[in-house]
Amino acid sequence: MMLAEIINTCTNDKVAEAAVASISVEFLDGVRRVADERNMSVGEYTAGVVRRFNWRACEDEHRALVRAMDGSQAPILAGLRHILETMLEKGIDAPRECRRASSRARHPMEATA
């Protein structure tokens, strides 16, 4: 599934920041404002939100993600945008424990190994 691709790439803070930047300048600016409020980089914040989505998303949220990605020329970026927008709308934030963990691990399971 494409969620696995998002998790495998966008839980790395450098990759996550580059992905957000490639969506649009306006989107990057919006994510940067939220990240700055939390004293996090765009990459740290994004990687944390992606991890949180992976940990807590229910089946309906996964289906909504698939719908958001379906037919997109850039499904990974469409999925990342959907995850960030959905989590922000629901008031679900990047967990504090994801700071720095995002730069050490490419995948949530690697952090425990």
C-alpha cells in the first residue's frame, strides 16, 4: 500500500521536509508556521505527524487516504498532504517523542531495534 511508502520515506525528517517543500511554497509556509509554534523543524514536525497517523489511523482514515491519493500524478505527495491536513484539522499533533527520532530512523520499527 502507498501508506507504507509514505511511512518509509516521510518519517525521515530530511525527506519529509523536502516532500512538503515539493507540494507547494504555500503549503510549506503553512506547515512551517505550525512547526515553528512547536519549536520543531518542518521535517521533524512532518515526520512526527506521519508516525502519529500510522500509529492511530483507523480503517476509515486509511480509506480516506487511499481516496486522496487515487488518480493523483504524485500519489505520495497527495497522501502526505492529506495526512498533514487531516491531522491538523482533528487537532492531532506530532508527538514530542518524535523529535530527533525522525532523523535517526527511516521507519518506526527501526527506532526500537
